[in-house]
Amino acid sequence: MTKISLKFDFANGERLGPGKVDLLEQVRDHGSIAAAGRAMGMSYRRAWLLIDRLNHMFLEPVVVTQLGGRGGGAAGLTPFGEDVVACYRALQAKTAAAVADDLAVLEAALRPKAD
């Protein structure tokens, strides 16, 4: 099955695509930037830099963090962060629906994968 992947290059130079949205979902699911990064096979530093970029690209932050202590730090999506994820996924679904017929034509013309 073909997957639709969207990347937005905004007029202000910022970018939003599947990797950043996946990272936001991992933060939501794991409650930690470090755990989200590990789940995606990236370093904590890379994950933190991406989250920091996301927090500064919009007027509102998308992730809120709590400093570590005995049990370690925590992170979660803000309500706006949840909206960003939902909006991106909705755009992805609408795009997939809009191109389904044309995509089926291309898929039908593909050479079968060799085993």
C-alpha cells in the first residue's frame, strides 16, 4: 500500500513534516523527549533540538517539559501541540482521499516487486 507523506515549507522558512509530527506523537505516547527519541532511533540531543525548533516555530509551544528529579524529567504535548498533530493527520487523510484515484492508476502500472 502506498503511503502519502506531506511536508510543509512555510513562507517564514519553517518546515513541518512527518518526522516532526511522529516525534510529537512519540512524546505524547512516552511522556519523555528522551524516550521519544529512543523510540525513533535518534539521540536525545537531536530529539530535543527538534522539539525546541517546534516550540519556537509557532506562536504557542507544542511541548511542555518538567525538569528531572528523582524520577527523571517529563514532557507532554500542550493542547496546541495536540491540535498541530491532529491538523497534520487530517491534512494527510484529506490528501490521500483526494489523490486516491490517480494514485491507483500509478500503482496499477508498477512493476511487481521481485522476491
